[in-house]
Amino acid sequence: MMKEQLRIAALCQKIGLAVESIKALFAGKTLTANSFSFFSPEHNQKFAAENIKLRIEKEPDNPNKSRLNLNGMNILEWFSVKFQEVQRQFGVNRKLGINKNKGIKM
């Protein structure tokens, strides 16, 4: 249980939450805000969210695991959706691959 709490706390810190906010989440509170920019370590960029409801919930399929939910969605999934939206906005619809001999291919 403690390892799981440390994992969630580390994620909260990486995405830009203050210590007081992290403590409130662990106390079972839902954080609300009109807007906030969350940093995605996986995509190395910030994504803006509006009408925020952030809380820690149990994984539906594994009650021993927790997840950070943003407006009812796992925040890691939310980051992926936002990243795909940004890619579509800029016309990037193909994944970049790396060719060992020739560098980056498109």
C-alpha cells in the first residue's frame, strides 16, 4: 500500500501539483479548479485542462492499485488523448520510426 501511495505521490509531483494539493488528494478530497496546466513526463509537455476535478481513486479491476483521475478519466489516458489531439492539430498523423542505419524515417 505504501509503495502505491509513493507512486501516486511521485506522479502528482511530476505533473506539477503542490505538496498541499497532494496531501489533500491523499486525505480523500477532490481538487477543483477552473483551469490548470498539467505537465506530462511521458510527452515532455504541458497540457491545459478546464473545469478540473482531480482525485485519487481505486483501479476498477484491481482495488489494491490506485490511479489519479482527471474529470473521471485516468490522467495517463488523458495525457495520451491530449497528445493525439495536438498531433492532429499540427497534421502529424504518422508515427516516427528510427531506422538503425539511416536515422529517423517518416
